[in-house]
Amino acid sequence: MLRVKHLMADKESGGEVWFIEAEDPVLEAIQIMADKHIGALPVMRGNNLVGIVSERDYARKVILHGRSSAETPVWQIMASPVVTVTLDDSVHHCMQLVTEHRIRHLPVIEKGQLIGMISIGDLVKAVIDEQQQTITQLEKYIVS
């Protein structure tokens, strides 16, 4: 069964985790997301994960309310509490979480520390790859 640890091993970020501090301005979070081509950032207070902020949060809680991106701190628009996963969680379980909670990003926690993020895109790709492998194996079995 495919697990989060397999997805993390395949990620292109090289193990780097981008995040934003809760007191930082929303504009800084949006700039990081744009620069890194990502849709969400974990929000930290020191070493503690306190929330997650996404482009969707920005659109709905800053733009639509006429707030200033440069003056609004991230903690005012972040989603909290955060749904997290561990390296041993299955892809199936993660798919259930994103569906149930209507979210697109899951921070990965190991020994109480943030070690990465997976997205619904990572999960869908993993499911498609696994299904393709099963199809290929069945085709080989049928032919032989």
C-alpha cells in the first residue's frame, strides 16, 4: 500500500519546507507561493504549526473584504486547526481526509515537527500511477 513516505521521497523540493510565520504580512505569503509555484504554506509560530494559508484564503479573506495584503498578518486569514498526516499514513487515508475536510493540502508531521507538505495533486498522481501499474501487471498476466 502506498504511503505518505513514498510521496515525500518523490517530491521535487529536495526536502525543503517553505513556511510563513503567523505575524508576517499576507503579501509575503503570497510572494513565497508565487515564487515557489505552490498553492499553500504552513503557518508557524516558532517551531509550532498553527495553521495553513492558501491562495484561496487570500482570495476569500483579503481581496473580497478589501483588506490590505501588506498590512494584514497571516494569522488573521489562516485556516486553523490544521489537518496533518504522518509518513506512515496511507494515500487512501489522505484522500479521505482531503475529501472529508474539503482541503487541498496536508502538512506532514514526524516526531512533532513539520517535515513537508503534500497536495491533492500529489495524491491523485500517486493513485493514477498505482492503477497504471496494476493495469500493466494484469495485461502481462493475461498475455502470458
